[in-house]
Amino acid sequence: MKFEVYFSPSEVDELSMRGRNVVIIDVLRATTTICTALRNGAREIIPTPDVVNATKISSNLSSDARLLGGERQGKKIDGFDLGNSPAEYTPEKVTGKSIIFSTTNGAGAIYKCRYASTAFVAGFVNVSAIVQAVAEIGGTWTILCSGRQGAFSVEDAACAGMIISQVEALTDVDIEDAGLTAVILYKNFKKSILGMLKKSMHGKYLISIGFENDLALCAKVDSVPVVPVASGQSVKLRYSVPEAAPKTDQTTQV
């Protein structure tokens, strides 16, 4: 198998993603929230990079069948039903609903991959399920990190490294320098995923605006063992695996 890693969506465009096998990562917090919402019964997630388009899509759906979710600067968008905290996406709120989802980083990254051949949505919470699905398909994969406002984010890179490391345990893997860097970061931080999130730029910002509890949710390895698939305009739950306890070297220690 072969992996290539991009640390920011600014490094790619929609046409370059066409026909590829892609894994999209936004640990803090979009992909974690998407996994949680779908696991808790949401019908689909409709990612959109801008608020205007989100509102337009919402107007075309029945009010009792959809929710608007997302954030700007980490905070819920005015007029939206939900923000970008995975804790908000409970079964009581999301079951059966289409969620139009607009976030600063992750939603735009997923939107860029809408013409991909296969596009999985990943975070620490579903990493082993993603590895299983990727290994079953095989071939060449692109891992796209959402980053932070067009720049590198350590948490997304480390998650990419975790995926590659776990696939390496199953089969031969060819990686380029960015992928190798991601693996090195993961191995450095794997004993303290939560500690890494707390030290990261975005993690520190989320703590400053009152979302420290979200970091613990985003750090729980394999706590939401699903494989969301982005296809066309929406993300739906196509794969799932049984609950698995986090491995001892992937704990959320501080």
C-alpha cells in the first residue's frame, strides 16, 4: 500500500482529489463530531464551507427533518441549532435528521473531496475502524489533514501517523516524507493523546473559550468505531465495527 499526506487543504484542490481514495481528518473537532452524530442516529451530514450555502440548503429541507450545525472561531454560528461540540450531537437531538454542517476547517476539507473515489472521515475516535476499511480496499491513499485556518495542526498530523502506523502493522506500506513525519509525531505523542491536544494551538484556544471537555472526547481512541463515507454532497454511515477498548499505548493520559 502507499500513502501520501497533505497537512492542509490549501495544498490540494477539488480536481486533484477527483478519483482518489482519501481519508479526511479534523480531530478538533469536525470529524469527531461527524462520527458522533452519525453513530447517534443522524441520517446524514451535509458539509458546506460557507454559511450562506448552508442556509440555502436548509431552506430546501423540511424544518423537522434537518438541523444546522457548525462554528466560526470555535463558537456556534448565530441562528444555527448546534455548534461543533461532539457532546451536543446526542441521539435525542440528531436521530433521523439531516445536518447541514459548516465549520472553519473540516467541512471545507470534506467538501473538497466530494469527487473522490472513496472518502472516509476520521479522527482518533474511529481510527481502528478506518484502518480496517482502508486495509480492505488497499492501493494508494491520500490523507488530508484539515489543519487550522490553512496551516499545519499537530493533532491532525499525529492522527494521520496513527493510521499509517496501524496499517503498517498489517501490510507493507510505502510513504513519502510528509507521511514519515506524521508517523514520527504519532510515536512521540501516542502515550498521551489528550496531553498533546491540550498543548496544541487549537486545543489551547478551545480551552480558552470553554470547550476543554471536548478535548477529552476527541482524544478517546476507538470510542466511536464507525466509518463515515463522504460521497457527493453528504456524509453517511456505511461501515461500523463492534465497540473495542482503546489499546494501552493509545490512552488519553495527560
